[in-house]
Amino acid sequence: MDNKNNNDNNNEVMEILKKYEGVLKGHFCLTSGLHSDTYFQCAKLYQYPHVVEKLARLLCKKLNDFDIDTIISPAIGAVIFGYEVAKNLNKRNLFVERKDGAMQLRRGYSLKNNERVFIIEDVVTTAKTIGETIDAIKQYNVNVVGYGCIVDRTCDKTPYKFVSLLKQTPMVYEPCDCPLCKEGIKIVKPGSRFENKGSI
């Protein structure tokens, strides 16, 4: 029964992503630097608040076992989804943002010693941004109790265990060994980090 529910949820989330152009096909340079034929562009979903609210509620149903004080998300991509998760959980919401090439907690935000923090992303492939988010708040000696996202593309190859709405095994390639490059297919860099000169 649990597996059936998980499959139903996966199908529902994928249909939402397709309907609102949140999943793209082509040749992409992910913010990790890897190349892929699939890109999850959750920013497309953020045009529709009712869609983001629905996804946040679906994720919050999976967070009952977590004791959370505060939700923290990395800017830009996950800020809106993190806010919706925090709103549904009735928890405090903060975000970290990139300055001088590094994620930082700014704008007068602060955290208490041992505050229970749950980190929210939208799409995760290498979890590099998760590590940067942890680095940005470690000076406060907080307790990071978990990690959540809309789409988990990590294949469990990172130190972090994600609570996700959708798990995907991506086709990713090193740039030097990318068949899409060899075919001469034009590459697109849609991630926000490129815009800031500063991965999923």
C-alpha cells in the first residue's frame, strides 16, 4: 500500500511538472556543471501560487516525524517553495543568498543555538547548494534536522537523505564525455547560479 501511494504521488507530481512546464527536454548544463537531457525548471511552477501551495502541502504530509523550528532555503530557486512549506507548517522562514561567491545568512537574520533547522530545496542533483547552505549557518551551531525538496536527482549519492516529492534517476554526463555535445546539440544553461555569475 505504501509503495502504491508513493507511486501515485510520483505520478501526480510528474503530471504537475509537465502541465506547468516544470520539466524540460533537450541539452542542458546543470548548475553542477554536468550535462543532461532533462532539466527540472521549478521556477515555471512559481507563476501559479495554487500549484506551489499544493506541492508544499504534499511535502508537509511527509514531515510529521520532524521536530522543526525554522525552514531555511537557498536563494533564488527554493525561496518561494521554502516559504510555502514554512507557511503550511506554521514555522519561521529564512533564506540564505549568494554574496561574493558564497552563500550567506543576511538581512538581519539570525539563529539561536541548537535551533532545529530543516533545509528546503526545489531540485537537487549534486547537493552542492545544500552543503553551501549548511556552511552559511554553521556559525550559529544549529541542529539541522532534515532536508526536503520537490525533485531528488541525487540517486542517494550524497551525504544527505532527502524527503522528496519525486525521485528521478537522471541521465547526466561529464562535459568531456557528453553524447549530446558530440551530436552537436545546442546546450542551454538555465540555472539561476549562472545568472548570478556564481548548482543544482
